[in-house]
Amino acid sequence: MAGSRIARRAFLVLLAPAVLLAADAPPKGNKIKSELAGEPVAKTLLLMRGINAPNMDGLASMLRRKPQTPEAWNLIGAQALLIAENGNLLLLRPPRKKGHDNWLELAVRLRTKGKELAEDAEGQDYASCRTDLKELANTCNRCHRAFNVSLRVNPFTPRPLQNANKTSATTPTVPSEPRVTPPPRPPDPPEPPAVPPPS
């Protein structure tokens, strides 16, 4: 009898961790996977206007002449990485009908070229950075041609991104920077009247 109690207790002691682990295990099925999967929440045009356009313009501006400070090189690398990261975001939103594989290929190329530019900026290789920027712009232009976007990216002529295609009324617009004018300066106080010296 005592042996069976010990055996039961040993069984329960060994079973307890398994029960606890099972209680902590995620639910079965694809619920967790679907919640963790990337989900596009913004239109592609917003990504272009908010990420690619300002960073391409910044890169073009900074690479007109060889950067002279570590801070400038760091900024070039950061801007290139933002464009590369946008390649990841574009992978989440391929077209549903035609061009799916081409879209994915070009999104990966955007990511790769952005990373290459960032690596060359880290090495402060000015000539390679300029070449990388041209290749990055060519990647953008290949995608634009493939998906009938009339905008062409010229890396050393920065300009705001405008979509010449007709967009629906539901396309979000990116607000431009508000122009803030400082309040008018108050007038200087009047000069105090001259007081004659005591006599």
C-alpha cells in the first residue's frame, strides 16, 4: 500500500510540470501566427511619400559633395536604411492580380540596394555611395515602369514625390509641413523722456 502511494506521488510530481507547461502553451491553430504576421495598414503611396521620397531627396542633397563629418555619413547611412526597411514593408503588399513576382523581386532589390548604400556610407566611400544611389533610383524606376507609375526618380535632382496616376478619393494625402511664421515682434518700448539734471 505504501509503495503504491509513493508511486502515485512520484507520478503526480512528474506529471505536474507537464500540466503546467501545457497550461502555458499557446493555443493550437494559426491564431497566434495570424496575429504576428505582417499586415499592411497604409497605402503604398503613403510609404513612397513618407519614406522613400524624403530620404531619396536627402541622400541626393548630401551626396552632391563628399560629406565632411561623421554625423553626415551617419545620416546618409540612416536614410539608406529607412529606404531598405521600406523594401520590407513593400513585401507585405504585393499586387493581387498580376506582377506579384516582379513586385517581390523589386522590393527585395530596394532593400538590398539600400543596405549596400548604408554599408558604403559606414565606410565613407563617396564614389560607391553615389553609384549605390543611382542604382537605388534605377530600382525605383524599374518598379514604376512595371506598375505604370509615371514618376521617374532622378537621384541628383530632388523633387517632391507626386503621383501622376489618377488616384481615388480614398487615397490618403500626406500633409505638407505647415508653414509656421513667428508672431510679430512687439515694438520696442519708448525711450524715457530726458530728465534735466538738478541745478
